Amino acid sequence: MGIPIKNICCIGAGYVGGPTMTVMASKCPYLNFNVVDINKERIASWNSDNLSKLPIFEPGLKELIVKTRNRNLFFSTNIKEAIESADIIFISVNTPTKTQGLGAGKSSDLKWVEASAREVAKYSKGHTIVVEKSTLPVRTAEVIENILNSAETNSKREEISFNVLSNPEFLAEGTAIKDLENPDRVLIGGDNQKAMIALSNLYKAWVPEEKILFTNIWSSELAKLTSNAFLAQRISSINSISAICEVTGADVREVSRAIGKDTRIGSKFLDSGPGFGGSCFKKDILNLVYLAEYFDLHDVAKFWESVVEINSWHQKRITEIVVKKLFGTVANKRLIILGFAFKANTNDTRESAAIKICRDLIIEGADLIIHDPKVNPKQIEEDLQIKQFSEEEQNEKSTIKTIHGKWRFSKSLEIFEEAHAVLVLTEWEEYKHIKWDREFKKMVKPAWVFDSRSIVNAEEVQKTGINLWRLGDGSIEKEKDIFK
Ligand code: UDX
Ligand code: UDX
């Protein structure tokens, strides 16, 4: 007989746990989903009647929340109760890169995963399938298993038992709902057939059987890291080519199109941009690097580390180009930053290229106006670690010299007055429709648009007389760069 499943618990109501459980609840209305989190504010936002207050923005999420919330999907901070009743527990907490101690800067901090496993060990009843949903370093399942096994042997409670499975999530932010509803594959790693089948039955409600892959637990963990490392590597590769395009007169869009037609290469993930961001790519590659170093595979470690190094170099390169084009200085010049999220259709800013680029420009003395349709200015302040400029505070402290530039946030796009340049850093749809002939009149001349996402209409921008720099477009460079 199979393992009976009725109640599901997910620890961690973040960018992964929240949408994943929402989609599962919509596809499996006969099961109950309890999503728990230690963060009270986050849970209150998930429960808010005002759906624009959900803690994360994802196209299609609101609609599913309306259908499922308080029907078979519940958000709460009652971790004990959710664990007690659960047949399957997904661990979906964050695993940031360690900032200190052994493996600092590379390995993931597993303290939240360990804490979650300990909570499971403390409160679970009967048989429980524990599923790693968070992306984790290879062999983390062992840590979870150790904690749970020790509870199994030492518990005074009757008959508690566990199976640990790895079931990494491959959703990308901004398309999370679509990715969850129609995944390329569902990966289930483990060594207990019954538990693996029980978990796969959940997915079978909407995922065709041939897309559900069974592997051993270590392959599953490593496959997730490898998948992200390969995707990130493609972006670093194409971004490195963009630099070559700019100096040779080639156009990276044309190069991408040409190589993408090769079915062995494929056309996805070949868009040159300001450098990859997001909570996963850098962290997962660094985990791979740490793993390789740990096993004395130093050349392997160097190979993957270079993917991250090129990404940082590339972000710095963009700042340098902006400064160079603006006659070598941006001090006291108003620059408009279009987009702060690490990609469009999300309010997430983790590892966004905008953080480094904006910080560097502020340090160079620029006066930034930052626009983003979904990111909150408080988040920007936290990311930049520089307070938002306020006129009042400035007047009070007018005797104090500012050592660098400043930034302020704008919700509206009426911000082009007196601007020397515009930098497009996130590919939000609304930036494609800016009326450049209207904005040009307000800008300081010579005015510049730096498009790191290739979304502005180049012809329209250039028609107005604005100088355009597009990432990886050597053909524009050749025509326009009179300052070299
Ligand atoms: C995910 C994955 O789980 C992580 O492994 C991946 O590499 C990055 O993305 P994500 O959902 O994006 O994490 O993280 P986040 O949005 O920070 O959400 C994690 C949630 O877990 C937070 O709301 C946090 O409060 C919660 N949490 C953390 C707990 O409920 N308990 C803990 O002990 C620790
Ligand atoms: C990624 C993986 O795609 C997903 O499978 C995994 O589960 C989590 O990590 P995510 O980080 O949410 O998802 O977004 P993704 O679309 O992969 O973009 C990551 C970064 O790469 C963004 O900064 C994006 O702008 C950039 N990118 C992506 C490019 O610069 N060019 C591209 O062609 C694609």
C-alpha cells in the first residue's frame, strides 16, 4: 500500500515556498497545504485582503491566491501545528552564502535548514516525508537525515519515522506560476521508492508522468546546482562576447541569433544584459566551487569561479563606460536609473546588477533618480547601504560636505528634467514605450541613453539626437563614439 497523504506543510513562505504551494493547492484541491514562516509580517502580507500587499509580485499569483487561500491553502506562523499534522514537509527556507567562518564567501549557510529539520524532529507525528525544496549544497540531505534519525532513535514519542527526499524547484522569478504549472521536468531524488512515489503522485495531478524523473538523492542535489551553473555560464559567455562586439563592430544580438539557431546551442539564455542577478546563480556556482575545492578539484573550481568573476567584471565595465562617455565624470550629474529588480516582473532585488552599478555611480558623485515599478525604496536603501537623499535633511546639515553623490526614488516616470543620461537596467515593459522625442527636450545636452537590456527602440532614440549606447552593439559604437 502507498503512503497516505492528506496534509502538506511548507516551511518558508518566500519566493519559492509561496508560489510553489499556491500552484500545488490549486492543482490538488483534495489536499491541505499549510505554509508556515517565522516572519510574522510576511505571513500577515500573505493573508492580506489587499492582494497588492502580497509579499512577492508574480504574474498570475493573485488570481490563484483568490482561488485557494483559506480553502485548502493556509498561511500561518503556527509551525508546531503544521508539522504535527503533516504527511509531507517541504523545507523551503533561504540558504544564503556564509559571510564568516569556514567556507565564508562560498558555501551556503545551512543554519535555517538545520533549524527547520530540528523543528520537524521535535514536532512531527507518525511517518513524515521530508523534502528539500531549497537549493542546497550536495550532501545536505545527510545533515537532515542525521538530525531526523537521531530523533527517531531518541524520541519518547511513539513511532515516528522519516524519509528524506530532494525535490529541487526550477521556477524562475517573474514566470514562477507558468513554470510551476508547466515544468520542463520534476526531479525527485531519494532511495525510498514508496516515498518517491507518494511525492510524485502530488505532481501527477497536473504534470505528465514522463516529465517526472527519479534519481538518487545526490544526483538530484547536484543536478539543481549544475542546472543553474550552466544557465549562468551561458550569460557570462554571451556578456563576454558583448565586450568583443563593441570593439570589433559586431552586434551581440546578431551573434546570439546566429548561434541560437544551432539546435545544439539553442536560443534561450543568450540575451546579453547587465550581468546576472537573483538569489540563485551566484550562490549556487559558489557552492559548486566550494565543493570542488573541498575535494581538491582546484581546476574545476577555477573554471566555475570564472563565471562569477566575469559577471562582476561586466557590471563594473558598464559603470566605467557610463563615466567615460560622460566626459570622464558623473559628479553632480543627474542620471536616471530605469529598473532596480534583477529582472522584469519581480520585486526581487537580490544580487541585482543595479545594486553594484548604482553604488559605484553614487561613489563617483552622481545624482541618481531610481525608478522601478515594483521595488520598494526601503529595499533599495537596504541594498545600496546608502540612505535616500532628502532635501530637509540636506538643509539641516548643509555645512557637512557630502563625500559622494546621492539617490532618490521616483514612482513616476516624469523624471527626465535636467538629466544627463538614462540607464536601462531592468527590461520592464513600460520602458519600451518611453517617448524619447518628448524626454529629449528636457535633458541636458549632449544627452545619453545607456541601454543594457536592448529594449529601447534604437532608431527612435537616435532620431531625437540622443546619443545611444547599447550593450554589445559595436555598429553603434563605430558610428557614434566621437569621444574616443
Ligand atoms: C529560495 C530557496 O529556498 C533557496 O534555497 C534558493 O537558493 C533561493 O530561493 P526563497 O524562497 O527565494 O529561497 O527565499 P526567501 O524569499 O528568503 O524565503 C525564505 C523564507 O523562509 C523567509 O520568509 C524566512 O522568514 C523563512 N524562514 C527562514 C523560516 O520560516 N524559518 C527559518 O528557520 C528560516
Ligand atoms: C534561476 C533559474 O532560471 C531557475 O531555474 C532557478 O530555479 C532559480 O534561478 P531566476 O534567478 O529567478 O531563476 O531568473 P532567471 O530568469 O534565470 O534570470 C537570472 C538572471 O539572469 C537575471 O538577472 C536575468 O536578467 C539574467 N539573464 C537571463 C540574462 O542576463 N540573460 C538571459 O538571456 C537570461
